[in-house]
Amino acid sequence: MFDRIRTAALFGLHQATVAAGIALFPVAVFARRRLGVNVPVGRLVETSTEAIETAAEE
């Protein structure tokens, strides 16, 4: 029971990070080109993807 809740929560978190990554893409491009700052949204999406894959394997 808790595994299903955990998997559902991780899936929701993953979907939220993907949506945030898409929404923040123009900001990330602006920050990189104009300010020289990298926004680590891609790393956040990768981490959430790894977490959901690990939970699916268990």
C-alpha cells in the first residue's frame, strides 16, 4: 500500500519537475546567455527520473 503511495508521489513530483523545467526554459536560456549563470533544472529532472525508476524496480 505504501509502495503505491510512494510511487504515485514520486511520479507526481517527477511530472512537476518536468513541467517546471519546461516553464523555466526561457529563463534558463536568458540566464546562460546574458548573465553567464547555469540553472540546474536538468539535473533536478534527472534526479527525479532516477528516483522514480528506482521505486519502480522495487
